[in-house]
Amino acid sequence: MNISIIKIGGNVIDYPEKLNEFLYLFSRFPGNKILIHGGGIMASKFGESLGVMPEMVDGRRITDKDTLDVVTMVYAGLINKQIVAKLQHLKQNALGMTGADGNLIRSIKRPVKTIDYGFVGDIKEINIDLLETMLSGNLLPVVCAITHDKKGQLLNTNADTIASVMATSLATKHNVNLYFCFDKAGVLIDEKNDNSIIPLINEEIYSELKKENVIHSGMIPKLDNAFSALNKGVNHVWIGKAENLLLAAKGKLSGTTIEKHKYDLY
Amino acid sequence: MNISIIKIGGNVIDYPEKLNEFLYLFSRFPGNKILIHGGGIMASKFGESLGVMPEMVDGRRITDKDTLDVVTMVYAGLINKQIVAKLQHLKQNALGMTGADGNLIRSIKRPVKTIDYGFVGDIKEINIDLLETMLSGNLLPVVCAITHDKKGQLLNTNADTIASVMATSLATKHNVNLYFCFDKAGVLIDEKNDNSIIPLINEEIYSELKKENVIHSGMIPKLDNAFSALNKGVNHVWIGKAENLLLAAKGKLSGTTIEKHKYDLY
């Protein structure tokens, strides 16, 4: 099976017009597909209205009990169901899920070392049988950033990580491509200039770009993550703007495509 | 297929201990089953924290845009996913849904006559193919009181109505029983005495009990609803306490069973 996994984040979700535009493009994206979404600033906004203030340690959000309730409401309730309803209107047979639904994603609560992240889940297992059954039955999984431990506890889990781990799990049996919709046009030489996209990165190019300090700081974990997926069998990883997703699907240059080998160049 | 549809309301959902006890009993309930739930006072509580006050006209809640967001968050997010995670722990392969997911329940926004109820949906169609596929695939649908119009709009829909309409739709092809878990032990002769249960009501008994004013006010729409389901092919309807659900499943007297004909007496 050819499967595309597409991840959208707050830069799309937080703006109704952008979300509508994205969902229209997504509805025209060909083949078997899975949509993964996070929550953006909406969760923080609702949390603050409820008196649940974001608690950060070393720049990372701590998920206490109240925060977990808020993200469950916003991700699995409001955002997931609005996306599903809009996709249904676009004649896409979307079905929204957390990792608890059908035991789609089992994780474990992150062990406490120096920092207690609270109710945060590290993924242990993806139920690829369920995804195969859904895709074969023409159902489109829309998955939000909540998982469970199969012991009754919901857990907050990074949506980028869900997308990567789901892609690598499915890649053991299928031909999988991974698309990250991002707030920039791709990996950029000059991060202030959307026209300075690096169209293709492989391992050799990556190590050179790191050496020359073109790729640095926040981009490194993203690309490491992408190469890790490629090393585990994912076909290619694309990073770009949501509005360029269809160009990417057609193989047109539109963002940054990350492939493993030099000889994979177009 | 034999299918049991079980509806729980706020009297179970609002109390974590009661909910846990119910879910344990529900996990032991034999055969194919579907769980339908509303939201109880939790939605009102969160709404008030967010400054969304319940607006009532003639004793009925009006669902404006903000209220719809709140019920979507609480029903489809918090409550539905907590139930699913707990059932997964109980080795039940639960999958939580709104009516938008897989186009399970299509409704239309209630037309404005004297009162504008806002974003409230009247059910038009149940996707029984999807339910059949899920039950055959050993997935347990957990359905909350949100539907959609297939034009991108989510709608708030009464959970009792969802249970009845789903039961009658499935009854066209299957052997369906309907269970309403309630805050009283069943239909009572003396509503203050839980020991005064009327164990069995059929159409003849019902008209007599109404004549004698034993059944009155709020109980009448509930029973009319039950008889309407029976007239459309549902096998039997049970009304009782959540903790007596397993007794009911075993055919033991435990609440009120509503059947169509006199000769259906045990």
C-alpha cells in the first residue's frame, strides 16, 4: 500500500481560513492518507480561560492533570471534530481518533529523571492493523496528539513524534511518505527569506550544511528526526508550507524533500 | 446480529467512582454492544468557567456557537476519551466517535419556528454499515451526543434520541435491545421509593398506568419514546440503574422492561 502521512501544526490550525484552505488541498491529495494534528495556541488560550496556566521547565511544557484535561478537550474534542466535520463536507470519509481509540497508539508515561514532565507519553506501539483496516475500508484517520497507556491513562504526546513513529511502523510493510506542514517554506539557507529553500537534502548534503552552519539550532532535531525515519524505511520526508502540499504530492519542487541517498536525486 | 445499545447520562458520568463501576459492568455485558453517552453537568461547569452561561428557553438549552464549542470539547474530548481509555484498560476495544466520524450520524440543524435552538441537530440518517463493520471487526463504538450536517457543521443532539434512532435503524436488519441507564431504579409507582419498580410495561399496562396517573409528566415522553422504538422493531427497552445493567442483560428483574405485547410477559 502507498501511504502518505501528513502532519499539520498550530500555524495552520490556529487560523480558520488557513485551515479551510489546507483541508481543501488535503482533500485533493491523492491516495491513502493519514492526517496528524497538534493543537497550536488554542489549548493554551482555553487553558488560561480556565485558570490552567502553562507551566514550562527548560522551555518544555509540563502536563499536569488539569493541563491534560485541557489538551484532551481541545485536541480530541474541538479541533479534531471540526477537522473531521469539514473533511466530511469535502467528501473525505474522515474518522477522528486519539491513540486510545481502537488502541491506535500505546505509550508509557515518561519516566521521571531530572524533570517530571507529568502526563506525557513516549510511544511504544502503533496498531498498524487498525490503520490498514481503516484505509482499506476507505476511512481516513485523523489523529490528534493524545495517546494512552492501555491502563486507563490518557497521555499528551508530541504530534511530530506521532507522525514519525507511525510512518516508520507502517514502513515495515508499506511504501510510506511523510509530510510536515510547517510555518516556513522549507529548510532555508537564509531563514528570513522564503525564496532561499534548499530543495533536496540527503545525508551528505546535510552533514555539509551543518558543517557550514547553514542548518543549526531548532532545525537540527527536525532533520535528525527525518533521517531517523528514512533510516527506518520511510521513502521520503517533505517539509514545507501547507499551501504547497499538492505541489509536493505531484513531485514538484515546493519545499524541502529529504531523502537518504545521493542517487535519489530527481 | 444481536446488538445491545446502552445509554448512560450525567448521573453516571458526573461521578468518577460510579463511572468506573459502570464501565466494569459494561465490559462484562455480553455480545455486540454500543455505548451512547451525554455530558451531564460537566459541560455546564466548564462552560461557566469559560464564561459561557447556559441559556435556557422554556426549560430547554439553547446551543449558541460558544456552547457548541464547549459541548464538543467536553463530550467528544474529555468524557469520550476518558471512557475509551478506561474501556481499553478493561480489554474492550473501544473507539470513540461523534456523528461526524465516518459520517456515523447525519442530522440537520433544527428549523427555527417559535424558538431558535441554535446548533441543535435533528437526526436524518445513521450509517449502519459503519456500525456493522466495526462490530464485526470487534470494535466497540462509544458515541457522544454530537452529530453533523455533512456540510461541515457540528450539531448538539440529545443522547437519548441518538440511542433510540440508532436502535430503530439497526432494528431494520438486526435483533436490537435498548438500555437506558437512569438515576432511578426504573419506572416507579411511588417515585420516592426505589422498591416500587414496575417490572414490566406493555402497551395495555401503559395506557392503564397513564389513566390512573401512576405514570405522568417527565416519564411520559421517555415511555412514548420507548414504545416508538418498539413499534419500529426494537426487541425490548430497559430502563433502570446503571449498577443493575448486568442483571438486566441476564434477563433478571432489575428495572423496568418495556415490551410491545401483552403475551411477551416472561
